[in-house]
Amino acid sequence: MTQKQSSCSPTFVSVCDLSSLLEPVREDLDLVEQWLNSNLVDDSPFIAELLGQVFQAGGKRIRPALVLLAARATAAVPGSLTSLQTILAVLTELIHTASLVHDDVIDAASLRRGQETVNRKWSDKLAVLIGDLLFAQASVCLAKLSNPPIVGIYGQVLGDLCAGEIRQMRQQFVLAVDWDSYIQKSIWKTASLFAAGCESAAILNGCPGTAHAALKEYGLKLGICFQIVDDLLDFTGNSHTLGKSAGSDLAQGLITAPALFVLQRQDAPAAALKKLLQTRAVMSPEGLTQALSIVSNGGGIEATVELAGQYAAEAREALRPLTPSLYRDTLESLSDWLLTRTK
Amino acid sequence: MTQKQSSCSPTFVSVCDLSSLLEPVREDLDLVEQWLNSNLVDDSPFIAELLGQVFQAGGKRIRPALVLLAARATAAVPGSLTSLQTILAVLTELIHTASLVHDDVIDAASLRRGQETVNRKWSDKLAVLIGDLLFAQASVCLAKLSNPPIVGIYGQVLGDLCAGEIRQMRQQFVLAVDWDSYIQKSIWKTASLFAAGCESAAILNGCPGTAHAALKEYGLKLGICFQIVDDLLDFTGNSHTLGKSAGSDLAQGLITAPALFVLQRQDAPAAALKKLLQTRAVMSPEGLTQALSIVSNGGGIEATVELAGQYAAEAREALRPLTPSLYRDTLESLSDWLLTRTK
């Protein structure tokens, strides 16, 4: 397949809307969408319908896009894509969606992407099963790849996702400022899967070690950046764009970058925020509003934007060893887009 | 490794207690137990502790025992065992345990094997995560096997487990007598994993097609038999031996073999049972007691014992192509033991 022309040329316009940015892999993503809606497990129409409803709820499809771009950027025949790469993209989104469905049960969330969650729409029971079913679909895809190293990488990703959630559950209302733990949690929750997708695309292409390591590093740094921006949006977003209420992390005692930047100081705002958390006042609407404004007035937002920017720059830097192409440029532009996203 | 002497020789004594029966693979099972308690995902002591608590609750370890026996029965060096076979045994039990932990969330069960369930002891949230973590541990084991066909087999098993549960949820209080559906559900819920373990042991040993097919067929028939006996115990067991109340399937509107045998007739007991189900009277203790006695007096128990016996005989028959050994004899004896188990 030849390189496609994009209506939004990512080489020159570094930031534009995601849909235009992903134009070079639009047809690939359409194919991924068909796969996501396929019942790979059995021929039950009810199961097919459930899958359809889960994926109709949408999503940015960042993870499959990363796989597809990484694959086309490092293909032996420049810009080409094998069917195994499509399956890898599908598998990566399946694991992400499965973990979201289970997260929503765990958090008793009722909205996701502005739509009712599976647990809310049907029941916790069915949400547990649908999450498992998505993991099963992912396993079937993994088997189709017939690639033992990739099975190992994704096995570790599944473990990281669980470890991240369990760690997060245990760290609610833990106020010690520990940046290493925060970054580690971002890796477990998000960056591990981003890195797995990018690295595995290179493995399937039989890339040399440099390209392989470059893509893994890119995925890791981009994933950390993505999670930091996610944490930021919990402070700056609104329920219209986010599909959930702002401040929900803080209200649950989850201390992310914007709050950490304030808490690490020895001043009055730090003390006030600490008190609101220690007394669980953040669990009330008034307490939460107070806490959000302390973080916002205390420079927590700007410092977090800067931190995310550093990881985005490291992600871009990691791409250097790759041969220049429209796809490499798009990967680069994605890191810029991340910093501007509002949902 | 040479064949070990068993204190209960399964060749001559076809039925004895499970522990004696499994004596030929006792040391292997001890090693499996160590693996089950290992944290393969990260180095968190909390996660290691959770795993420990899940596996300390016990279990019969039938599935790993099947893998170990099938492996030793078909080894190129007779009676030997590779470390990959141990990992296969561990993986099989991990998948089983993960699905039990999630089933208990789905059924809001508070007792399992006479002990508090994970969801009851901690919370539904943690139970969802622990189930996912066990699936992740299984994926790590699967990766260690580096065997694409086995990845495919286990991917399908995961799908079957979910499909079976979803189908079961939807068939509550569906009174149409459909034996094919009942057997299919038994395959999805139980026999698929039994067959996968036995077949994969043969694959790892590089067995010829006959031994391979024989073990798959054995696992399938034994698994169906196991599920039928499970369904039977729900009618005949008590909370002391089962670790849950008798009749709980029927109270939830799950129509299994003993009830199917009564419902398929056109007589008064069939009509009475149908009415108790249609009116949901089985959900009350009095209605349930009535329904259980209709099934018991209507010959449902005896007919189910006979059905289980047929599958046990087919399982034994399937083993014929294997070279005679202590391990093949033990597999054969296991089918007899199944018919006498009380928990």
C-alpha cells in the first residue's frame, strides 16, 4: 500500500484535531472497528450484540492507531501493513476496553465517554462477564499472532494493569509525596500497554534492535504523558467534555500530579489541601471545590502541563532512529496533540 | 523420573479417596502449589498475600492433576515430566480459580469450599481485580510455554467460560427441556478446560495424533461427567460437604440434569415442578424443599447418576489408545472416583 495523503498534513501542522491527524491510518482503523465488533468466541447473537453496544460507545482508539502507525512506520516494504498488525491493533484496544469495563465496576462509575457504563446500563454481573469476554477475545487475537515474545509482553501488561489498580486502591488518601510511585502507577495503568503495542508492531515487522527499542521507549513516554494529561483533565475538564464529573479522582483520595505539585511544598496552600484530604472534606461538593481551587491557584495545573510536555518531548526524541515517513511524523504529532486534548 | 509406588494402587482399587488416588503425582502437585502462590506479575507483598489467601482456601486440584497425569502418561521417556508441563498444570488451575472468583461476584456467593469467598471477605471490587490478576498470572504462564497452538486452545477456553456463564444467566427459569444445550453448557463451563489441559499436555510432549486426540476426548467426557456430578451434588449434598446450601441452582432457576429428567415427562410431578419454577416459588425455602423432593421422588437423582456414569465410561474408553502405565490407570480411576465424590 502506498502512503496516503492526509487532509491535515502532520509534518507541517503539528497540532490539529485527532481525526484529521489519524487520516493516514483511517482505513486501517475502520477495519479495526469491524474486528472489534466481531464475536470471535462463539456464534451467539446475544454476545455479538453486547460487543456491539460496548464498542458503539466510542473511544479515541489511540492505542490501535499507535500500533498501526508504528507498524507502517517500520514496515520492510515502506508504509505497508500486514493483517497480523491489524489483529495486534484490535488486541490492544480489546485489552484496554476490558480493563475500562472492569474499572467502571470497581469505581461504581455510571458514565464513561458521556454514555452510561455497562454496569449501569445492565448490571455489575454482566459487566464482570463482558470484561472477561473482552479479555477472552484478546486471547484469541493473541493466539492468531503465533508469536511467543508478544504473548509474554501482553501477559506482563495484563499483570501491570491489575497491579496498578490494586496499588491505586490501596493508596487512596495516602498523602506522602512520592513521584516515583506516581510515575510507576502511570506506567502500570497506561504506558505499559502503549509501549507493548508499539514494541510488538516492531517485533511483527522483524525490525532491527534500534527501531524496536525506539518504539518501545516512544510508547512508554507517550503513555506516561497520556496518563498525566488524563489526571490533569480531572482538574480542568467538565462533565460535558469528560463524560464524568471534574475532581472525581481527588474526591476519591487519588492524589495525582496537580495535587502532588502543591502538596510537596511547605506552605499554607499545601497545609490547607492536606487538611481537606485528611479530614475527607474533599468527599463533599464544597470541600472538593475548595481543594480544586487550591490546586489551581497554587500552580498545580501549570506545573503538570509542563511535566506532561517533558514526557511528550522525550517521546518525540525517542522516534529519532526511525526512517522519516508520514507515519513517523504522525506519531510525532500525536505527542503534540496529547498536550492539547480536552477529553 | 521413574514411576512412583502409590499407597493406593489405582490399577486394582478403582475407587478410593482422591488424595490416595493422586499419590503418583503428589510431589508434582506440591510444586504446582508453590507456583500458584508465587507472584509472577510484580514484587508487591500485598499481591503475594492476596494470592496466598485465595489458594490457601484449598480446592481439589483436579485440573492440574489431570495435566500432570496426562503428561506423565504420554511422555517420550515413560513417566517423566518436564518443567513446562508443571507450568501448564499451574496455568490450568489459575484459569479455573480466576473464573470461580468472578463467578462468586456474579452470584453474590458468600461461601465457597466452606470458606468465605473473596467478594465476601474483602469486596466485590477486589474480587474483580483478583480474578483479573489470576488471568494475568495465567497469561504469564502461557507465555512461558512459547507454544502458539496452546495459546489458541486456552484463548478458546476463556471464551467458552464466558459464553457458558452468559448463556446460563440468560437461561434462568427457562423451562424448555433441551439436552443439547445442557451438555453444551457443561462443555463451556467445565469440560472445555479439562480437555484443554489434557490435550495440551500431549501437545507439549509432541505426541502422535492418536494419543493427542485420545486425551482431548478423555478430558471432554470427564469434564462433562464432572459437571453433571456437580449439578447432582446441588440436589444431594449439604452445606457441610458442599460449602454452600443445597438446591441453590434450582432456587436461581438453573435447570440441570436432575430437574430436566423430571420435566421431560408429561406427568403430575413434572407439572408440579414446572409450576414451582414458573411461579418462582423455588426462591422460598418451602418451595425449594418441595421442588427438591419432587426431583428426588421422581427418579431425577438415579437418572442423573446413570447419565454421569455413561460419560465416565466414555472417558475411560477414550484412554484405550494410550500405552498402559500407572498414570493411565490413575486417569481411568479418576473417572470412577468422580462418580463417588461428595464435594
